[in-house]
Amino acid sequence: MKVAIIGYGVVGSGVYDILKENRGGIERRCGQSVDVKYVLDIRDFPDHPEPDIFVKDFGVILSDPEVGIVVETMGGVRFAYDYTKSALEAGKTVVTSNKELVARHGHEFFEIAKKHNCRYLFEASVGGGIPVIRPLARCLAANEIESVTGIINGTTNYILTKMYRDGQSFDAALSRAQELGYAEKDPAADVDGADVCRKIAILASIVLGKRVNCADIPTKGIRNITTADVEWAESAGFAVKLLGRAVFRDGRAGVSVEPAMVRTAEDAHPLGNIWDVYNGILVEGNMVGRVMFYGRGAGKLPTASAVVGDIVDTVRQPDYGEEFSWAEAEGTTFDPAELESEFFVRMKKTALPAAEKALAPFKFIAERNGEIGFITPAMSEAEINKRLSETDGVINKMRVYR
Amino acid sequence: MKVAIIGYGVVGSGVYDILKENRGGIERRCGQSVDVKYVLDIRDFPDHPEPDIFVKDFGVILSDPEVGIVVETMGGVRFAYDYTKSALEAGKTVVTSNKELVARHGHEFFEIAKKHNCRYLFEASVGGGIPVIRPLARCLAANEIESVTGIINGTTNYILTKMYRDGQSFDAALSRAQELGYAEKDPAADVDGADVCRKIAILASIVLGKRVNCADIPTKGIRNITTADVEWAESAGFAVKLLGRAVFRDGRAGVSVEPAMVRTAEDAHPLGNIWDVYNGILVEGNMVGRVMFYGRGAGKLPTASAVVGDIVDTVRQPDYGEEFSWAEAEGTTFDPAELESEFFVRMKKTALPAAEKALAPFKFIAERNGEIGFITPAMSEAEINKRLSETDGVINKMRVYR
């Protein structure tokens, strides 16, 4: 099997490295060797051990009948879209780590792949090296999936961990993440939630078999989370985590991206102890209950490992398979504000009597620095917003997960 | 697709229930309906809603060409072996939750299944409803697996959790587990480690592609764990967990079953926060790093959910697939005593000078009730046994996982 890698950045070069490093095992599992015949990149790599494999013209790859798999690790949408489409139309399977492209155009690519009996695979697009797409689609096939909740962005989880453990401010923790290469110079896609939004859209789309559009997902990042929020959470036995969440009801999904308070103390929530750059994806099925997948959600080799897993799967089973796909559809979502949960509310202390009237009985209440914090009974967000509108002095509120 | 269930106990009846309850979704995912045509059990179920499906003669199932899948949820080896063998020879796929049979005779069944182009599937045999067999075999195909470490027995994890949280003795915690139905009247298979041994043998066999025999796995249960052990662990920031572990080197596996001290405090080990009846399976790959799978490792519906997942997979892809199998082989294991780790040692206080001479520098040392406890530098078990043989007063020692 000959492979072409388009985009020789962090993940693309990781794919090359793994195919070299684990060559023997991969060949054994595939029943044949898997070689990189081309690498497409606009940059030059003069010191690369195989300089002859680099090309700048995608046409070379497209017209070579030996190339059965194209690895798209370019990122972005514009060129990646065209290359992916042409490759699939030429009957070449495309394996990608590009969550933006999968979330936006996956439904088109599945149709093309089906028509040309090849595949469009994207295990690496969510959760880095953690196997989650396949287990979700296949191993849990016996279940009606009730919800998928994930810490699926390592950058923000690292920042929130620094804030929790070291009492750092958001800005200081972000700077540190940038120094370590965990956050990009422009961290917007991570810290404002767009990255999580794409990933949870992909997971929700697989479960439904219908496209969930990012535009229909209310998305809130962590830029406004303060050390006070984090300390309040800790004092109540929780930590602030950025969650992507999809709840399924009657063939539709209520999907959201927002910071929430997740139980870390005794009887912790399974996502409560996911720290640093690690990711965790919690799936609830009507028969299996709670199942969680955990590991490094980003990084060169973990993500490339998921890409190579898709390559091996393709060699073993080259035919199109319905189960990892979804179709364009209307009305696939409902407003996640309808979903009920407990809420943690921080208020000015003076507002306590009004808050008690509107929201008691509380499950937790404490006072810190002239503020009160409490956990409400379970209710919808619409309901709590209505009740809070009657009181002044709300500083922050977050959903509670236990 | 017509299915026969042999053995209508907890798991078998769960399979029946899921095929009814989630009928619509399963039919959609399979592209056809899946019906239970026969149930074989020696008992009578006069109040069952479908009394006509019950049979007492396996010949009825075997000779019915409509039956494509036999679900073996009988447990035990004697009858289950014969039925499984005849079903596979008749070209019927067998899906099982019977870890004892898989561990002992899996290699024979894979050969028969290959010859008759059907399958022998066993996702439910390890980790109940947690998808672990498939992710291990397939999604991590890009990696050389370095180790698999699991809390894979819910009963013992429940007992150890009770001892840790409530300070109960082993006997009291076991009684409570029996009251709740988590432990059997004769708890030997769970508390003495045989169940974990079968499961880790299965996981190790998949990774190697060669059979790891339970007889080659040194197996220690938790019957001798005392509240003092558990309290010592807690005071050092650890908990005692029963671990099945396989480490892979040069095509062989060092496999063990033993209680160990797993880090729960800050910078916890991923298995440190698996409590109650939950299971966790940690896989280390040379590219992906640490990945963990978590969920309910036992129970009617979670386990049945894994069986039904295998049924759906069979309907979609009925042909034999090499990747979930292993062959009989010699010399597949090495002695896990060769593996290096830190050790926690409890001793009489009077032995401290000798212990320091033999084992220092210590990473942790404390005194409780006239005893000392300490954590040694990393070394092999053979080495620590040699060094400890020169000192008196050793009360207990356990491997340390962080």
C-alpha cells in the first residue's frame, strides 16, 4: 500500500515517523507493507532522509494509481477541501486529523466516498490518540446513546489545571501553555471553544447519523474564568472544566460548549480527575451505563497514532462502511438550555434573601470575600435564568456535574 | 438474523432484554432485524413472555440453518466447550462472555472459526460493557503495545474500596459485597485472582497474537490484605488495588496478578481513581502513550451490551477476521519478577537500620504503631527479595504504581 501525506506539519511528520518506526508491526497487522510514496508541502525539507518523496503538485499524487490512501494533515478548509474531494473522487481513501473540515464538510465527503467505494476516516479528529470514534460507532452499537460529554481540548484543560493547582490567573496560565507549545500564539480557537465545538459536533453527528452543525451549538470558552471561580469550585469539591456535551432525545441532540463545575472530591465524576493536557470522553448508553475513554488528546505522536490506526483499518477493510458517517439534515438539534441540572451560583452576599426565595433549597452554601456561593436544585437553564432575573447581584453561574 | 442464546442466566437474559428494548436502533445499525429464535437452558421459565423459544436440546439449534449466531452465556467449560465447537463447525458465529473458556480454548476456536469462515467473538469477556478488545486490537494498530494494566474485577475493587473508605475489614467488606450480589457465595474466583488471571491472559494473548496460558501467570489475590495495609497505603497517598498486568518485551509477555499500591493523591495514576465496582484498563503504546478505558466491568446489562455489540458487528461483517485471535505457542511469557518498579515495604520498626542498609534511599518513610513503611528505589522483584532476605521483620511488600 502506497500512502501520500499532504501537509508535513506536526501530525503529518508524526505519521511518517510512525510508519517508519513501527514498520514491522504495521506490516504484520496489514498483511502487506505500507510506504509513504509522496509528501506534499509548500515548504522545503532539504535535510529530510528521503528528499525525493516531496512534491509540490497535488496532481502527481492524484494521478498515481499506486496511491491508495491520502493522509490529509494540512488543517484549514480551503485547500484541504479541494484535495480531499479530488482524492475521494479518484477512489482514494482519505484519512484526516482535520476536525474543522470533518465538522463542516464530512457529510459531503461520505457521499463521495460511498459513490467511489473508498473511505473518509477521521479517528484522529477527536481525542487525539484516544480511540473514541470507533468505540462510539461500533462497540456501543447495542446501546441507545443518551449523552456524550467530553474534556476534548488539552490546551484549556492545561490552563484550568494550572489555575486550580497553582492559583494562577487565566492570563498567566495561558502564557505558560504558550511557552510549552500547548497553546498557539493566537489561542482563540482553543480558549473560546471553537475547537471543542467542532469535536462535539463530530461526536453528536456520529451518534445521530445526521449532521449537527457548529452554528447550532451555543459555545462559551474559558476566557472569563477567574481564579475566584476556580477557588469557589474547589471549596465545594469541584473543579472548573471546559465541557463539550451532547444529550440525545427523540432523534435530536442538545449540544453545548461551556465551562462547568465537575465533582472532583469523594464520589468524583469520571471527568473530575482528568488533568493537564489529558482528554476524557464520557459516553452514557441506556444499557452499558457510563463508559469513559481517556488519554492524550493532542500532540504529534498520539494524534498521528490515530491516523495510522485508520490507515491500518483501511488496508484491512478498504470498502466503504456506513457506520462512521452522517448525512446532511435539518432540525437535528434542540436548545440545550432545556436540559436540567443543578447550578452553582455566585452572588453578592446582600442578595442572599432574594436568592433563597427564588432558588432554595440549596445543596451547598458558603461565604467568601463578601460573596455567597450555592448549588441549586436541578432545573433547566431557561428556568434558572427566569428565576435569577428577579434577583440582583449574580456574579457567575455554571452547570454542576456529579 | 436469527440468534440462539445458550444459558439464560444474568447475562443471557440481559442479551434477550437488550435485543427487545433497543430493537429499533439495532435493526437500523444492522440493516436487518435480529431475533432470538431459541433459548437453551436446563431450567424452566414458565412465566416468560415467549415460552416457545425455550429448548433443552442443543441439536435443535445446531440443525437449524436459520440460526447464524449462537450466544454462549452458560459459563463453565464442559458443556460450553462442546456447544461452542459444534456451533463453529456448523459455520455459526459464537459470541461469548465466558472468559474461562476464551482463555483456555480460544486458540482452538479461532482455528475452527477460520476454517468454517465464521467468528468467535468475546468482547464481553473482559471489562463487561467497556469496549476494550476492539480498541486494543484495532484502533491501537499503529502502536507497539508496551503494557496493559487493569482493574478488571469489580468485586475485589468494591471490597478494596469499602476497606479504604469505611475502614472495614476484608471479611466485613466481602460480606457486604455478597449481600449486594457483587460477590458470589463462594468468592474464591474473584478474591483469589483467578478471574483477573483469565482476563489479563486474554488481553495479553491479543497483543501478542500468541496464547498466554493462565498456568504461566503468578496470581495473588486480596484475601490477605488487611486494614493496616490499606491505611498505610492511604497515608502515603496510594490505594491498594488488585491489578492484572502484562508487560511486553521482544515478543513475550511478563504477566502478573497481584495487589499493588496505586497513586491516588496529587498526580494520581490513571487507575488510582477507579472505585467501587468500576473497572479501568490502561494501555501504554509506544506512540500514543497512556490510554485508559473505564466503565462498569460487570453486571447484567453492561455485559450483555458488549455481547449485543458483537452480534451487531457479526451481522455487519460476518467473515472471519484475524485481528481478534491468537495461536497456541510455546515460550510466550517471561517471569514478571524481572520487571522493575518501586516497592512499598512494611517492617517492624526494629528492622529499620538493616532496611536502610539494604534498600535506601527511600522516597517515603513513616512510622505507625511500631512499624515503619517506606518506598524503595525501582528494582526488580528478584532484587528486592534478595535484599530483603538479609533483613528480618518484613510484614508486607507491594509494587508501587504512579
